[in-house]
Amino acid sequence: MTGTPTPPRRTRILIVGSGFAGIGMAIRLRQQGIEDFVILERASDLGGTWRDNRYPGCACDVQSALYSFSFAPNPAWSRVFAPQEEIWAYLRRCAETYGIVPKIEFAQEVTQAVWDDREQHWLVTTNTQQWVTSMLIVANGPLSDPVTPALPGLDTFRGPVFHSAQWEHAVPLRDQRVAVIGTGASAIQFIPMLQPQVRSLHVFQRTAPWIVPRRDRGIPLWRRSLYRAVPALQRLVRSGIYAFRELTFAPFRRPGAARLVQWIASRHRAAHVADPALRAALTPTYTIGCKRILLSDDYYPAMSEPNVRLITSNIAQVTADGVVTADGHSHAVDVIIFGTGFRATDPPLAPHIIGRNGKTLADHWRGSPSAYMGIAVSGFPNLCFLLGPNTGLGHSSVVLMIEAQIEHILGLLALMRDQGSAALEPTPDAEARYVRWIDARLADTVWNSGGCKSWYLDSTGRNAALWPERVGRYRRMASHVRAADYRQAPVAHEHPQATAYDRATTETHLP
């Protein structure tokens, strides 16, 4: 912070991030009658991932009816898999409808959070302000900070360079020679959009992804009108999609089911890639599911076009006018676009969150993020995560996980109220026991044994990203708060504002 210091602002609950997790948490707090909270958002608008990722072709890979809040169905989705602009508009509409927008403080980037054990609160510092809060909820998500590899010579390149999550729409791409580095979930969406307009497209692939048909289609107006008139029908569709998605978990643990999905993906590739050499280069060499399974109907056709070249040799360096690969070839390009993912298992805030005894979250994790229920960490009282460690999914909608975690946090607030606690955190034993269970359940999944290196694995080689079971099991576990698994600290002394809050919330009935 710069300039004259201002007094810290106080709020009972501070939420970091205004994507699905932050907005959902705020809505549920208001529905429970809790108004003393603030959302800190580092950008100038809400939306998280769906605000930042505005590349051509950006869309969700989970059906829209399931990738939305259960308490806020949207009958107006135009497609089975909604495009980015519709999802962003949906989030904005939810925030406006439930009165959340006035609760958001924009352009507030958290730079540090320190737990004061005597006062039993967090002191949170942003780029412009300090905040005092009893509970800190980190909801900025695992896909919020893009990764750009440090390629030798990248700073010498004369043309535009950007990441897909920071798309430069002002950069002209028509008739340009474009390099795309990476073939993950974002790249397979924007490559088909770029292919018809660019002069040449050089796609640098490190590992071929498994791709299955997307089968997206528009939702006709009559069906949207029916959903609007009969909301129960859309809820029924959502339930059907949920049930089907739960069935699709099987390939991640059962080899027989994996072989079936692998056969479907292979048939899909063979149907759209006639050139045997290109088809071979696009064929993965690891078990399906080890890396994220991707959905696309137009990626393989785009890769088969004459102006597209697939390059599988490693990148040696970037020059002023192109990319040189390890096989000695130089590829002249005008623009470089990275589709290289995010810091999913290396949370940027971890070194700046300081718990009891002055220990940072990064020190506590030692390169491998973990948390009790993916929500709370011992030694860091009143700190909660949404979409924290081991809560990602390979088969269904993370919005389901977000909602389950929100209900667990509401349960923690109720426990603190009922027990008269000022601070709460999981016991070291409960956290260690939970993480051992997670690791044991992950051991026989394809994510851990499928023969690939994915972003699911952290710097130590541990899978710190994914939930190892179906969504239903997490929802059942999260619905119950085990008081014995939490260490609680009684209220040491009361500030006038805290006392007023406690009086107000004793009349609130949390689930």
C-alpha cells in the first residue's frame, strides 16, 4: 500500500474472489440472514474464470443445466454446453438478483493475511486497504493464475505474445502465422476458431490429449419456454445429467470401463483424421483419463486442414521471428499464443497467508497442498477454502463441489455460534487422517497410475487436485460437520462490534 495509511476496515467474513465459489458463498450467507461480509475482487468486474477466459470458442465442457447453482436454475441457456459469455452473464445476473454486487470491493488484490491468535482474527492486507475479519474464505479458484513457460529467448520475440486466459483481442490474427503452444482444454477450443482465418497455424504439442465427441447442440426456443413454464422439468433434466455424469466416473478406477471410453475416443479420432501420420501423432500414449479427457467435435477436423501443422518436437528456443525446436527446425511465426494452463497445485497466495506461530501456508504444505475436506487447515484458524486441495473433478460439475463446501462452511459457522467459539480449525490428527484416506483412494485411480505427468500432480508428485470418488460421496461427507475433528477456541474478549454481531446472529438458524 502507498500513501497515508487508513484504519483497517472490519467485517465478520471476508471472501476472496467473485467467481462461482465467491458468489455462491455470498448468496448462501444472505439466504441465512448473514449480512456482515465482504467480497474482495482483484479485477474490476466479477466472474472469475468466466470473466478472464474470453478466447474464441470458450465454453464449458459440462452441460449447462448442471454447471449452474441448484438454487438458481437458468431456463435460457442457448446451448447444451453454454459459451463463456452466457456463463459470465449468468454469474452477473445471480449477483444482481441476490443483492451481492454492493458487497464486492473491486480492484482489491490480497497481498497478505496474518492470523492474530490473541485477538483471534485475520489481518488482511490488499493493494489499497487493510481488513480485520473473523473468518477468511479463499474462493479465488485453482484456475485463476495462468502459467507461461519460461522459454529461452521468449523476451526477444518481436511479435505479440499472450496466454489464452489473457487474450489480446486487439491483436489482428487474420492472415498471420500463428504459433499455439499447448494442446489442453483451452487450446482445443480456440484452435478451430483460429484455423479458418490465419495464414498458417503451428501447433506445438508436448502430449497428445484424449478427445471424445462433444455433441453440443442448440436448445430450441420452445424447450427454453417449457423450462421457464415448468421449472421441475429442467430440474429433472439436471438430475439425469448428474446421474449420467456419476456413471462416467467408472473409467477413472475400472480398466474395463476405461477401455470402452478409449475405444470411443479412438473411433472419433479415426473418423476425422484421414492422414495416418497425423493420426499417429495425435494418438495419446497413456491410459485415457490420466490427463483431463477433452471434449470436441471440431478439433480433429481443424488439425487436418492444410494450413495447420502439428509439431511434436520439444521447443529449444524462441527467436525474434519464430520458434526453434529440438530437431533443429525453425518455424517462422508472427504471433505466439500460450494454452499452457494454470497454477492449479501451486496457489499464489500460499506464501502470503500466515497462521499461528508465524508459519506460512506454503511452509505448512511444503509443495503439496492438502486440507481437511479440502476446506480447512490445522494451524490456520477460521481459514476456509472453496475448491481447495483435492476437490477438483475429472467427470462432473465442480459447482456441485462448491455447493457442498459452502454448506459445510455454514455448518462450521453454526458450530461456532452454538459452542460460543471465536476460532475453529481441524485438529492435526483429523487432517492427517483425512489426507491419508484421500491418498489411499487416489492410489488405484488412472490419475496416479496411468503413465502420464499431468497438472493434477504437484511438485512432490502427489495428486493434490482431484477428489477420488463420485460427487455424491463428497456431498454426503460434507453435509455433516464432525465437531470432534475441530479444535475450538473460546471467545477471549469481546469488541463492541463483535458483540453486536453475535447478538444478531444468535437469531439466525443455520442448517
